[in-house]
Amino acid sequence: MIPDDQYKLYETKRYNDTPILVGYNSDEGQSFSPPRTPEDYVAAVKARYGPFADGLVAAYPPGSGTVAKTARDLTRHAMFGWHTWAWARLQAKTGKSKVFFYCFDQHPDYPAESPRAGFGSGHGSEVRYVFAHLDPVNPQTTKADLAISDALATYWTNFAKRGDPNGEGVPRWPVFSDANPTLMYFAQTPHTGPVPSADALKVLDQYFAWRRTPDGEAFVK
């Protein structure tokens, strides 16, 4: 149970200092109804984010003609990514236990004519990989899918056993911190990389910092 704002709990050290393995998927924004046009997107951002809207539109541009994935990335971060990033940073800053951070981006390479062209991994799409529920006989299941599933199952099992995903047969997963902001990416192969859209995420971080002030709370109400 999380009885209060996670920021408050971490800042006052009212939490269990235990290793955490946290992450999110590359296209969480597709789980929500996207604006139909770039103009609709800009209007929605202004309505929701108030004085931070212009900075967020610049950080997460809407595209032209059709709404770009960069616009969905704002929803990805606002609903899942920022919270996970903040959790990882707070644990690394205030606790003694290790943080392991990931981004899941294993998905079909949709052709240009497909309505899903440019889409990444939606919310929950990693679950069948983690629990090794892929059908190896299905022609749509690739060797990369099976390799990612095997790696995820190994990492998750190692973490459940020892509080550390590392072990024999899988690439080394580095501990995350502000000094070493490195994630494990699951995209064709398990490999390390930087926080996705880090500069844009920092702009959103300013909005959430404001939300924790009296003025920000009053704006939401």
C-alpha cells in the first residue's frame, strides 16, 4: 500500500528501503485515446498543464498533419514514465538499496501503410514476455521475441531470488542513479542506454514540482 504522495514518503524516509526493479514501455500513450489533430493536442495540453503548456508542447511536439508519436510520449511520461523515473531517482537518492530501471520496446516493425506504423510497445505488452507465454510455433513470434522473453524471465527470477537481476547468461544490468542514469532496454536484444527523452522528461518534472505547491494544487482543483 502507498498511503501518501510518494515524494513525501521518500523525502521523510517513510518507506521500505528495498531493491526495486522498475520501468515502463516505449509507447504507453497508445493505451489512451489520442487527440485527432495536432491542434486538438495543443488545446488539450494547454487545458491540462496551464502555465507549463508551451514548454511541454515544445518538448513533446505534436507533428504536422497527423499527431506524432512525440505527442503520445507526453502521455507516456505523464501517466507512467515520470512516476517511474521519479521513483527510481528518489530511491537512489535517499535509500541504500539498489535500483534497476528498464524500458521495454520489443514490438513488430509495422509497415508504413499500416495504421500502427510508428507504434512502439503499449501498456502491458511486456507481461507475456516476462512470464514466457510466447508461442514459439506462431510465425509472428521471432527469434528476437524469444530471446527477449528468455532474458526477462531470467532477470525477473534473479531479482525475486536475490534482489538483483544479474546472473549467468544475461548481459550485465547496471545500477541506476542520477550519477549513472543508465537503463536496460529490451528491444531486439537486452542492451543498456540512456533515459528515453530525458530532456523532455525534465520539463515535465518542473510541472510536477509545481503541482506539489499550493498554487499547483489550486490549479488542479
